[in-house]
Amino acid sequence: MITLSPSLLAADFANLSKDIDMINRSEADWLHLDVMDGVFVPNISFGFPVLEAVAKICQKPLDVHLMIVDPGKFTGQVKALGAYMMNVHYEACPHLHRTIQQIHDAGMKAGVTLNPHTPVCVLDDIIQDVDMVLLMTVNPGFGGQKFIEHSIDKVRRLKELILKTGSHALIEVDGGVNGETAPRLVEAGVDVLVAGSYVFGAENPEARIKELKNL
Ligand code: DX5
Ligand code: ZN
């Protein structure tokens, strides 16, 4: 069964506890948290004070996606949240192997994220060391964007690399996931779906989560 990680970026920030209660009740597996710094991406979302408040009431494992420069610097703070998965961008980590090691040493699962233009082949020498690869299927920074079609082929190439190397990495996709793209992504080999606006923009988000879980 697919793992579903709804993205809090599309929630009602004036009523976060209401939306997190919904996530707690729902069939969602994880909660995806998008941290932006206005430097690595052209937008700012929320930072640690908000994450700490969310972590206190969320009962699902936290899937933290850092869209920031030098993400390794915050490993201790992400760990302090009790996060399950810490995702760092390939493009933001000149010493990616060391950063992955630091995440593991802190007791978390480590994910590496690729921007849409970054090819899968850059993972050749790190795929054995990561627990997940997060493929951006839109340009990071904003919710509600159009899915980049080329991503389906990229998922297939990543799946091939994983099978060829015997890596245990999961494939997660983020951006433009909806009722039309999700089945095609799952068919291509995706293990974890992130969905922001498709879940929180629904009249009944809990039912929409159920729909994605039952693909
Ligand atoms: C974008 C974020 C996503 C975003 C996805 O930079 O990483 O997690 O919330 O939003 P949707 O699902 O609306 O494309
Ligand atoms: Zn994200």
C-alpha cells in the first residue's frame, strides 16, 4: 500500500490544530513539513517555533523537507522535534555523504531531495546510504503548481537504479500530486506520495486521504 504524507503547507495556518486533528484521525501515514528560507527557494514558509508546536500535537511521524541552504546545520533541531525523516536537498549539500551520516547518527531516517532539473544519475554513489529519495515534481517553493510531466520517466529511472544497486531507498514525490497524477506515479514505482492542495483544498480532506490511500 502507498504511504501518504499530506503537506501542511496547504493547511489553514490560522487553524493548524484543527487540521492536525484531522490528520491524526485520518489514514495519512506521515505529515510532510516544508521549511523554506527565502534563499534556497524564493519563498518563506515556517520555521522551528511553528514546527515545535505542530510536533507537540501531531501523532503521525514527521517527514521534514528542508528547502534551505546548509540544512545539515539544523540536524539537532530537527531531531529535537522527534522527526522520523529528515530530507535535505542534493543541491544544498556540498558534503552530502557527511550530512546523511549526521542525520543517521542523530537517529533519524535520511532522505535526499532532487530538484526537477537534477538528474537521477547524481545519486549513483549515495543511493546505498539513503533511506529515501524525494523527487520534486514541481519547482520547490510553492504549493498548487502544475505537475512536471517528465517526472514519470524520472521515477522509472530512479526505480531502475534502486533495483540495480539493491538499495532499500523509498521513492517519494512532491508537487502536483492529484487524482490524475497519483495513479500514474504509483504505477511508475513511487512508494510515498506528498499531497498538499489536493488534500487540504478538498471539501472533505479525510475522504480525499482515504481515496489516495486506496489507489
Ligand atoms: C513545494 C512543497 C510541497 C507542496 C506541494 O515546494 O515542497 O510539499 O506543499 O504542494 P501541492 O501538493 O499543492 O503541489
Ligand atoms: Zn515538500
